[in-house]
Amino acid sequence: MSSIIYQGLFFLFLLLTLALPLGWYIKEIMQGRVPRGVRFLQPVERLFYKVIGPISKKEMTAKRYALNVIVLSIFSVLLLILILMTQHFLPGGSAVKNLSFPLALNTAVSFVTNTNWQAYAGETTLSNASQMFGLTVQNFVSAGVGLSVLIALFRGISQVKRKALGNFWQDLTRSLVYILLPLAFLFSIVLISQGTIQSFKSGVAYQGLEGKNLWLYLGPVASQVAIKQLGTNGGGFFGANSAYPFENPTLLSNFIENIAILLIPAALIFAFGFWVKDWKQGRTIMIVSLFFLLFAFIGVAISEYYGPEIARVVGSTNLEGKEVRFGVGWSSLWSVSTTAASNGSVNAMLDSFTPLGGAIPMFLMQLGEIIFGGVGSGLYGMLAFLLLAVFIAGLLVGRTPEYLGKKIEAFDIKMASLVILTPLMLTLFGAMALVLHPEVEAWLTNRGPHAFSELLYGATSLANNNGSAFAGLLADHSFINILGSLMMAISRYLPIIAILLLAENMGSKKKAALSSGTLSTVSPTFVSMLIIVVLVIGALSFLPVLALGPIAEFFTMK
């Protein structure tokens, strides 16, 4: 067990070592300063602006910024639906069928919102063209949108008496050209070197050991895997996702992909400290994120290492549903990484985890995926919690709530609350809608508390833009496809609108000088306060439903 803990600590050390310089690089790029080593990409950036037109040169208010985000997203959804519903007639699509409208809608909304919920197996349902020009493109764009919205919030927090939040198209272009594309290219090369498939062929025929003619699926896998991890997207090229050897061939590729899941979210925390010119502000968020991630990893690892009967069968390691080459340690680390971030990829069957081993990743999602979180979305969710903690702490000690010299007022708390409560309420209402559906038992392969856990996990994943699943839930059903599409869209864009309005309001304020009455947001006391606020909101909201699912299963297991 101790070796597993050391694995996790080494992983976190390397993650922070890589994230620190990347955070500085992201800050420089998004402030319009292009480092010398990547200036050869400037013609590509200028080409993007030329194609986009004059709108790429204008400063935007929160409403205009949000409008451009939503217009791009609607166009992306419609285009992806068209690709998926006509893929049989597109080049290389003769072996697959066109998707039904509910499944095409669900898949399109899923990838555009950075959720990547998959109610299908990619290798048998989609063509290589759909995977490349449909899904992979949206993996880049959806991650770029999240990063752009976060940068707008950075500007709002740091600027004084100014409402303009920058230009969405410039932010999106910079994030794609200088950050996501170069990183994805490098990671793709590394994954190919480890044996991840990258081919334009759809597959090869071979004869099995029993003499049967079989088909081995191939495709442009490495290029999609690289951006699905870096962009915290998570949708697999293959149905088995990162447990499949063609996606994740070796222990080294597993380590690299796991680093990729958290690399940009961790770097953005450093970038925030650099942006506001106070690295201690970033340190506060980093400490809280590492606290939750480390304890979640230890909790899952202990639960899986000692098996389902921890009190009586010490040493009965639970390897069910796990790749032997990854074991309990790397499977546990991946499970908490992918649910702390809004990634959703898996390298083990979460449905086979012990009750508590599955409950912890579920709870990480239910916190709003703010523990590192998705590209952009995780940090702006954490900043919403931070503003709420500042407000509560200010009331408790009788001080005016301030953050970075700006007073936190009623409007700011309303917007922060909207960011926090939207996925929370969608999770509960989504689970209720699934449980009350008259055909729900036909969708499940299990009964009892575990069946409820599968429904709750599905609702949690959809409402928090994660995309992973417990399995055991037959997701390709019209009701789930339509309900899931609504949940994913609302959970993505309502917080984005609230964050942009919050950014504009913060930017329009004057900055007050620090005084002896100013509440410190970098002290150990405030770090503890922020942890408590996150835990209390999560525990009060989800403990009752968790008691009906994984907690009940834990106490009833034989």
C-alpha cells in the first residue's frame, strides 16, 4: 500500500514541476506576448483573424462575449449533428450507419460542451471522418472556449474601472494556436512512440485462434487521445476508452495520459497567480486542490487495495474491472484525476470499484469539478467558491468582504451562487427524473443500491460536464439522450454567462488599498475556510442521495 502512495506523490511532484512553467507561458500568450520560440505560429494566428473578420478586433462586454460563445456553440452543435446523421454517405463511412437524431443530438451537445458523454462505442458506431472532423475538432474548440472564459474572468478581477473583457475570438485563437495545438502535437508523438494507433485505415481483417474471421479496428487514435486528455474532454476513440491497449498501450503511456489530464488545469492555477501579480493567491487554490485530490486518491486506493470487506479480509485486493498492468494504484489515481477534472476518460471499469471506491470519484464530480477541474471551467468554479468563502468569512469576523482589493457585493455573490448551484441542482433533478421514469428498470442491469448508484453517477456526470459512467445503465435511449442534452447544455452555458457577468462587474470596480481590516485570502485560516465551505456545500447537498446508493451498498455487502 505504501508503494501506491509513493506513486501518487511522485505523480503530483512531476505534475507541479511541469505545470509551473506552462502557467507562465499561458499567461504570456493570453496577454498577447508571444515568446520567441513560438513566433513561427504568428502567421497562423493572423490567418485566423483574417477568416473571422473585423469582429476579431473589437473589445467585448460580458453580454457580447457570451453571445459569441453561444453562437459558436450553436453552430458547432448543428454542424456536428449534420456530420453524424450523414456519416454513412461521407468518405470512409460505408461501414457505419447514420446516427439517429436523439443520439446525434446528445453526442453533438456532449462534445461541444466539453462533456464527451458517449452512449455508443466509437469504433463500431462512428467513421474515421466523424471522429476526426467532428469529435476531435470539438475537443479543441470546447477546451479553447473554457480557457477563453476563464481569461475573461482574470481580466475582470485584475483590471480597474473597466468593463471590457477582451475579445473572445482573439482568446480562442491564441488558446488553440499557441497552447492546445502544439501540446497535442507533442503528446501525440509521444503516444505513437508507445504504440498508440495512428492510421487512416479503418481496420484490418485477421483470423482468430478458433479459425474465425475477425476485424481489428484501427483509426487516427493518438491525435484524438492527446487532445481528449489535454482538453479535459475524455471521449474515447474506442468504447473501452483508455483501458484499451490501442489507446493506452503501456504503463508509461498511462502515466503520460494521466499527467495530460491535470496538466493545463494545474498550469492555469499558476497562471492566475502570475496574472494578478500575487503568486500567493494561486498558492491558496493549489493547496486546496491538492488537499482534495490527495485525500481522494488515498481513500480510493485503500478501498480498492483492501477489497470489499476492509474490516475482515485484509489483503484481498480488488482487481475486478482493472487492467493488471495498471493495478490498483494507477487505476485509483486515474479515477480521481478524471473526476476531479471534467475529463471522464477511464482506464478501469468504475462499476467494478468497491462502494466507497466508486463514491469518492462521484463526490468529486458533485463538488462541481472544481478540484483542478476542466480547462478553464474548473478554476472559474473554484473562484466562485472562493468568493463565497470570502463573503462568509467577512460576515463572521465583521469585516467588509474584499478580494484583491475589490469589495464583494450582492451581485457578485448571486453570480457565484449561480455557478455553484447550477450543476448541483441539475444533478439532483436529473437523478429524480431518471428514477421516476416508468421504464427505468429496463435500462439497468443491476438492482438495489448499486442500481441507484449507477443512475446517480450518470446524472452527476451529465450535470457536471464529465462524461464518465458507472456502466450498467443503457444510455442510448431517447429519454436519456434528450434529458442529458438539456442537462449538459444548461450546466455549461448558464455558469459561463454568470462568470462573464461577474467578470464585468468586478472589472468595473475601483481597487481599495489594503489595510489592517482586510481579510487575508492567503493565510492558513482562509485555506481551511475554503476547504470547509466546499465540503459543507457538497455534504449537505449530496449526503442523503449518497446514503441511498454507495453508502447503503457498503453496509449491505456480504
